[in-house]
Amino acid sequence: MDSVMQQDIKTLKGVGDKTAQELNKLGIFTINDIIHFYPRDYEDWTNVQSIEEVYKSGKRGCIRVKIDSEVKRIFLSKGKTIFKVRGSDGQNNISIIFFNTVYMAISLTRIKNLLLFGTVSKNNFNEYQIYSPKISQNMGIFPIYSQTKNITSLKIKNSVKTALEKVQNSIEETLPSDILEKYNLCSLNFAIKNIHFPENKDKIEKAKRRLIFEEILIWQIGMSKIKNYVKQKTNIKIKKDFSDEFLFLLPFVLTKAQLRVINECTEDMLNTDGLAMSRLIQGDVGSGKTVVAAAVAYNAIKNGYQTAVMAPTEILSNQHYNTFNKIFQGMNINIGLLSGKLKGKKRKNLEDKIKNKEIDIVIGTHALISENLKFANLGLVITDEQHRFGVRQRMKLAEKGKNPHVLIMSATPIPRTLSMMIYGDLDISILDELPPGRKEVKTFCISPQKKERAFKFFKEIIKNGGQGYIVCPLIENSENEMFSTDDYKNTILNETFGGYTSEILHGRLSANEKEAIMKRFSCGEIQILVATTVIEVGVDVPNASIIIIENAERFGLSQLHQLRGRVGRGEKESYCVLISYSGTKDTKRRMQAMCSTNDGFFLAEEDLKIRGPGEIFGNKQHGIVGIKLAKALKDIKVIEDSKKAVREILSGNYLNQKSYQPIKEKIFSLINYAENHITI
Ligand code: ADP
Ligand code: MG
């Protein structure tokens, strides 16, 4: 059977070179691909309604009519013709109208008693009418596929049908039978058949649930494997809760959200189930994640363990070093910064201290954990992922401590259901409250005509001692008319911003160059920083109070929000100016969302509604990404079920059993794909 599944779609009857080409564009190459190309929606021809009911619903619906007239031809202007027949459902009459094609109208008069599917409207004389309805003699629920300009839903449907006939109800099961049973899931065979050609609505739901369960299961296990986010057994014992002592020493009062999250982490570490903490803290920029992390670290340290803090860049680990020093001032805690620049004797010295437990907290980049660094007794690892869910760096924690507790900080506010999908076997805490006094960033969206005014405003701010960012989507000029940092370097900075100090920052500079520029910006030496999205990753310059974003229409909402988070970090009133070069409905909706709220979680949900999880995770046309049916906002129950199963599978180490082979293969192909393609 496997070999049939891998056959080219061209081996299907009715699929020639041309159709195959179009199917290829939809990511369909093999029989396996086409049976996993699910309908976008269904037409329900089993629910026959009266003409009046369909009219009142305002939606497409199914009516049964008896034709009682001949075809009437009506000439309109410009050579157009319509063909009209009259029918009745026993209660009301209706005109059935087709444009330019007589064939459909004639076939109507031949069949006499048939089903029509479409929207019912009324004409000027208050008579019911239906334009170009679909016609059938059979009741049923019919699939609708996402068609393209060159291939219709009907053509896809026929190809799917032929493919299903070819595999003859013998699609091999991918999930082990104990899981199917425990979670009350139908077989893959049933699911595939009913997702395409369901007998009734219940069967569609059953099929969907089964397929979504598997999609999510594979994602969660895949991601857990990549990030090593699997809950590990641990001997590290945190016996006493020192949170109150820490809080007492702080110069400010924590928010309710901060207290709740600290409590959640402490519970994890105090718990007696023998599993290490594996928790993600999600919080918008400025929600105060660092203090929370510090509180958790304090608990580990006071219980006799060391903590490692890892950041994605040198700049950020420097920043964390300074912040932690400030927070722990006067608390008798030794902090070390293991910078990439630290060489020779100095480095050896620090490494020795770490080994001898003279250092309580070590801060560094992700390299910290993969290097040959020896800890005396590492009890907690905190990673600051900022917002990128980059999947490349695998953590090798188990070898370092004896399975330390793990805390991950992420500044990407993403909807809870979506993070459940991505992060799998990971508990999630959300910091959904900003510390008091934080000002919202005033956000405006402008058309290019108003750009000069925006620049003038920008200069006003700088003249008064402020600093600002200008973000471009590109580094170099290209044909697709987006602004690049080169445009600014070569002309705009001279023409418009002469006399101000500026620098260009982008991903092609070396880490050292980037860091040098950030340092100069940070200490106020540079007034204008023109950059690509490299600045997304949490640099903290409180004096910067304005950000202009060129081609804002090119960025997703989450990304715009992240960029906006670069300002509003100090006392000053802050501004974000979005310059949009597109007037599409979609762009307008996104820009309006940005201007109307500073709530990152809300924006993330909007983003998800507009783009859908499939697109957020990568190429939507590529089957391997695998999230086709799950809608993060809607399918929470099955996502939860699937999460439960993931936990059981991982903690029981079941993946190596024979019955798990098929999903294991799918998981590995996802991992391969993800490591090369996915960052969100
Ligand atoms: P995040 O990392 O979530 O973006 P930070 O942890 O960097 O946020 O905190 C932002 C700023 O807010 C820091 O200067 C921090 O000292 C301060 N801060 C954090 N929590 C509070 C609080 N409860 N009250 C007042 N200021 C706070
Ligand atoms: Mg931070």
C-alpha cells in the first residue's frame, strides 16, 4: 500500500500533465498528498429548505423545485443574454437565472424535479430569484476545495475520488490502537473517507477531530524533541520557598501577574512528583519577566543551587548581567558574565569559580550550555528566547546538571492555544499585566504623502535630546519597491537628516560591529538608528522614544508590535509611526489594529485570524508542515486531549515501540523540516 501512496498523481485516471502541474502548485505530488488535501468547506445538500428559509438565512442553501416554464431568453445590453426558467417549491415561485449559457437552463426543464444550491434574493417586484445555482438530483454533503485560477474545486474533487478508489479503503493506520481507543478517535481510513465524502455532518466532525489530534500530536512531540522540552525526572530538591524574602528586598511592588507566575514556578520546583520544572513565561515587552526570573533564581540559589541564564545574543546577555546585578544588589549573590570576549586567564578564573561554586548565577549566550563548562551544582536554567521561536539550538541540559529545572522567557505574546500547539510538553505562565505607570506607545498609520511631516516630528524629538529608530524591510535596493537601509544610507539620511548622528544596523554586520553600534546608540552617541528587523530582539534604550516603520504593510502584526516595543521603555511619551504603501482591506485591518491597541495578546490573536497557524508555521502549501485543519482558536478541546497524549507518550518513552513507528517517522520529517525552515 505504501508504494501506491507514493505514486505520482499522474498515474491517476483523468489527471494529465496539465492538471498535474496545477496540483503540484498546491503542493500535491503524490496520491498520499492528494488524499491529505482536505476540503476548505462543504455544501450541505442533505438539508433541504424552503425558498423562504434560504432567503431569510441570507446564506447559500439547498432548495427542491419543480420547473413549470420553458426557458425564456432575455437580451441585455452589450450582447449579454440571460436565460430564465420558473420553478416552485410548493409554497413560493422562484426565477432561476443563468448568464450567457443556455445549456444549464435547458437541462433544468428536462429534469423537472431537482435540487438547487445557492443564495436566494428578491428582485424589484419582490419576487424570489436565484442566480447560477448549482444543480443536482442527489442529496449529499459535497466537499469544496480551495480552487485556483486554473483548477476548479470540481476537478480536485474528481481527482480525490479517483485516488480514494485506488487506495481502496486500505489507508494504513498511523496512530497506535491504544491511543485511538483511549481518546475515542476514528481510524485514519474512516477519517480520510469522511473528510472528503462525508455521509453526514457528525462524520465530518469525527474525521476532523481525528486528523487534528494527529496533526497536533506530531507538532507537539516534534517541538518537544527539538527543544528538549521534555519533562525530565530530577533529584534537584527545592525545599523551602524564599520568595517573600526576595520580594521584601525589592524596591518596587510586583504586579498580581508577576506574583502569580512566581508562585507557579515555585510550585513546580517544590513539587514532589520528581519531575523538573519545564515552564514558559510569556509576557509582552515591559511586563517584567526579568524580575520574575530573578525571584525563581533566588529560590534556587537559597536552596543551594546554581543558576544559568542564557540569552540569544551577547548584547542581551550583557543587558541581563546589568539588570540582575541591579536586582540582586545587597543580597549577597555572586553573578558572573561569561562573555565570548572573555579569554585566557580571566576566563579560566571565572570557570574555576563556577566549578567551585563561588558563583551563583552565570549569564551568557546559548553557548553557555554547550561549552565545556562545569558547574558545581546547576539547579536551574533560565533561557531568554526573546520572541524568536528559533528551533536550531538544541539544549543539552541533562548532561550539565542532573536535569535542572528549566524556565523559558518569551516576549512573543501568542494565543494560549497556539503556544500549546507549539510548545508541547511545557507548562505556560502568562504575564498579562504591565507594571503601573507604563505609558502606551502612541501609534499612527500614515500614507507616504505625509512622510515629510513624520520626519519633521521625528527631528523635533531628536532636537529635544531624544533618539529614534527607522526600520526598513530590506538592506539593499530591489525591484519590489520596498525601502532599504541602503536608501537611507545613500540619500535620505543626507537629504533629510543632515547634521544628526546616525548609523545603519542590519543582519549582515558581524556580531562585533552590531554590538559596537548598539552600545553607541545605547549611550546616546547615535541619535538615529536605521535598521532592519534585527532590532526586534529586545534591546533596551529608554531614551529612544520614536520609531518609524517603512513599508509597515510588509510586516505581520506580531512583528510590528515587537518592533514598537523598542520604544516606550522610559519616562517619555513615545510614538510609533507606520508608513503603509498599500490600501488593501487586509492591510487596513492590520494597521487599524496596531493603532487601536498596545495589547500584544490581542494583536497576536488578530494575526492568527488573518494568517492562520499553517502560515505562521511556514509554507502553507507544503504538506509537511502538517497543520492543515487545526484552528488554534477553535479547536482547544482536541488540542488539550492531544497534549495529554503527548505527555503520556513522552514520559512513558513509547516512541520506540513498533506501533508508534508511523507517527515517529512523521515526527522526524517534521523535525527535519522545522530545523531548516521555521522561525516565528
Ligand atoms: P520584560 O523583560 O518583560 O520586557 P523587564 O523585566 O525588562 O521586562 O522589566 C521592564 C522594566 O520594568 C524594568 O526596568 C523593571 O525593573 C521594571 N519593573 C518590572 N516589574 C515592575 C513592577 N512590578 N513595578 C515597577 N517596575 C517594574
Ligand atoms: Mg526583557
